[in-house]
Amino acid sequence: MTDTVLFVCPQGAGMSRIAAAWLNLVAPPGWHATSAGIQPQPQLGSNAPRLLAGTPAERLLDPEPPRPISAITSPTCVVAICCDVPDAERWDLTEREFTDGLRDEIRLRTEVLAGRCRQLEADDKLHESGA
């Protein structure tokens, strides 16, 4: 079974794409990240590819057109980046411009989130073993 982290940003074409690529790079086995937008724009923005160029996460950037939140069924976790989504963990980024600072802040936050995913996996295995 795969656990899914859904990253949401206003248009689903920039911040959420960057976050999904970084999490897919560092996520533990069994975890996958994807992205969506509150009001998806028709195509991937230019900022995500530009900011991920030359990084290890570049190859994991989803090139498909942004999708609405409703297109992702039953995510394990939802993270709303600089927007409001009911029942989501909210990330208000310090950096709001599409700069290396924004990319690096998202990378650091996804690394912390990957650690939490690993801990959830460990807790699940502990419960399954009856310990």
C-alpha cells in the first residue's frame, strides 16, 4: 500500500510541485507525493522547473498540467502551502517570491516531513508486531 502526501498551492503549478518533487526524493519506501491547486492553472508554471534545475529533485518534477484537489482521492496527508484547505497542515512560507530561498525552505520542510513519515512507518510496524 502506498501512502500519499498531497501538496496544495493556489494554482498547483509552482510551490506544490517543488514540494512534491523534494518529498519524492527523500520519502521513505511506501510514500509518494503529488500536487494539486485550489484553482489549477492550465499548465505547469516556469518557476518550478527553473528552481529545480540542476538539483537532485529535478528528475522528479511532475510535468503534467496542474490538477484540482478533487482529482486526488484519499490522500494520507494534505499540506496546504500558502493557502487554506480544510483539515490540511498549513505551511506559511517565509519566502513568497520564487527564489532559491523559497526552494530551499520547501526542501527543508519536506525533509522534516519525510522524517515524520518514517516515524509513522516505524510506529505502524511496532503496532503490527504487537509490541
